[in-house]
Amino acid sequence: QIFLFMLYLISLGIFDEKDMSMRAIECAKKCDFLFFEKYTAKPKTNAKKLSEFLGKEVKEIGREDLEENSDDIIKMSEKNNVGIIISGDALIATTHISLILEARKRGIEAKVIHGSSIYTAVCSSGLQIYKFGRTVTLTKRGEKSTIKEIKENRKRGLHTLVLLDIDLELSDAINILLKSKAIKENEKIVLYSNLGEYEIIKYISPKEFFESDFFKNLKEEQFSIIIPGKLHFIEEEALSLWN
């Protein structure tokens, strides 16, 4: 079946518009309407910068536009090529697969242009990706189910990637993990942030974190936490680079 029009989910990549792949850029440029959502992450770009970069108008949309009013965008795709630019990889957040399912129910084809994300970037730490257990998202509430998953991963010797909710600061996240006994004060964890031109990777204990001034000027940056499981000797050597 040949589709005249499509809904495109276009991955921005991990940091800003410079992380878009050639395929993503080509796809965006042929869309009749372009939208940018950033509520699932903190990218260092915005609709204005994307418009200048792509040479066509990009409108910013919020959570309610994709979760409650997604019908408007899907209807638009019936007679137009519509692109939604999404931070990281387009399918990391569950909201976006829901868009694809809804579009296809209506006979509208949806296509994904994949990109770099936290799931590939964390390998810079030296931890082996196949030794990660279930990924969790930590919120200010510190849900018991999240803490349970971390502890289950640890029992199995697996690493845990902890994604921080967009409004949760790194220091608060570490305090939540300490209070819930998911980590210990002198036990080292990995702190990771991608700043486009370079990465921040620190292998550090909570005690060292709170004694350090290094992170005080980085409150606006989005960090992830990796809680290591059982380490292979090569992983130990790699982590020693980030002490």
C-alpha cells in the first residue's frame, strides 16, 4: 500500500539540533507541518532554533497536545505530512508509541526516524549495556515500585539506569535513593550528563557528591544516575577513569 501522507516521529538526538541525523533532517524538511515536544527531556534547543536550522516553521507543543489532544495532530496527518521532533530517540517515551497505534487504527501510516539517546550514551561510562537491568524513572515521590526495581536489579548483579523526572534535581534524587536505602552513603554510583560538545561522567559516592562544589553550577543540566551491579574487571578499570 502506498501512502500519500504520513505522521513522522523524528528523533532530535541527545542534546540539540546538531544531533539530528541526515535522515531526520531530510524527513523534517519535507513535512508540511512540524512540531517540537520537549516535556520528556531538557534539550538545549527550542522551536525557534529548530525553525532556523531546518528553514521552516516549527511549533512547540506540550504534554496535553500529545496525550489529551493528539486527535488534532493525527487528523492533520490525513491530508498532510506531519512531523513531531522528539528529544533523544522518538520511541523512548511510551506516549509516542501510542500516537503510532492511534494513527494506524485510522489508516494513517506512521514512520519513526531513530536517533541517539541516553540508552546509548551511558555506554561512555564503560559499563556494558547487556549487563543493565530494568530502567526506572525517579520522581519526587520516590515510588516504592521504583525502589523495588532497583533492589531487584542489584540482587541479580545488574546495573540500573535511573532516569530523573524533568523537575527532579540531582541532589534531591540522591537523597531519595539514600533514604530509601537503594544506595549507601559511601557506595559509588555513576552520574552522567551529555552537554553536546562533551559529557560529564563522575564515579562518586553520595558522601563525596555532597562535599563537592563541582555540581553546584550544573543544576540546570539533566543528569541520569547509574547504580552499578556486579562489575567485570574491564568495567572496574573503565570506571576508575571517572573517579
